[in-house]
Amino acid sequence: MSAGASSSSNIVFLANRTKERWVDRRSGKITYLLHAGSLIESSGAGQECWNLSHWEKTSSIAELKKTHRLHVKGAISMPELTPGVLYEAVYEIKLKRGGYGWEHPVTLTLSVPGERARSRRVNFYELPRGEWIEVKVGEFKTRPGETGQVSFELLQDEAHDKKGLVLKSAIVRPKT
């Protein structure tokens, strides 16, 4: 069971255990967690840029190999989320000690159906090293009857080597 799922019920593993969905017992609101394996596959970056390994019993982590381009993308169908709820999308990452190439900012983009994509830049060079942290992509509100997908991505394609980013998951959860 993943962090944040302790007050939940109905944990469901999806897509060969690369995604989880649960409903909070108290609020009835849905949360999604996408493990690293599903994020790197959907980004088109492929396995050649990542070392994928299993973590705990149900999840995976991915460590970025030496590469010039970072691209991680996840998406969730809007009808799968609780209507009328303010959600936030975050990535769970760790920058390893000794990692390099993070002097240039990473662009985090949130795309919601019917809205303009929202991007912000984060300097990973200034983030703590050697510990799991959450990097917020953005917030959005669901509407009844909404279709399409919400997507969230990390992108940095500066033409220099980078290494030492470990990706655990992306979480789309009700904002508290």
C-alpha cells in the first residue's frame, strides 16, 4: 500500500500494478498514484534512458541514466476522478548525491481539458539531495460530466548531460 492510502479503502491496482486508485473513507474522494514504470513508458523516453527497479512489493522506481533529455509524462482520464473537487498533481522524486546537470530549470506542465496548459519552471539544482521530496506540478478542479485527460509532465531538454534523478511516482490527489 502506498503512502497516503492509509485512510483509504478500495485500493485497486491497475495496468499490471503500475497504477493505483483508492477512495478516502472519510471524504469519498478518489486518489490516483502512477508508479515510475507507467510514467517513463508514456513519456516516449523508453527504457534506454532509465534503470527501472522494483521498490517494496507493489511499485517500481526509475533512475535516470546519463542523458541529455528528461521527459516524464503521466495522464489520468478526467471521468475517473471525483467531480467538483480541487486536485493537485505532484511527482515524488529524489536527487542523488553526486547527481549532476540540474543547473538549468525543469519545466513542469499541467494540461487540463478545455484550459490552457500551465507551466512553471523549477530549479532542481536547489532541491535537497538524498531524500524523497514532492515537486508540485499544479492544481485543477474537476467538473461533472468532464471528458478527456489531465496530463502532467517534467521536461528538460537542455543540450548537456544530466544524471542522478530517481523517480518514484506521480500522485493526483484531492487538495486539502
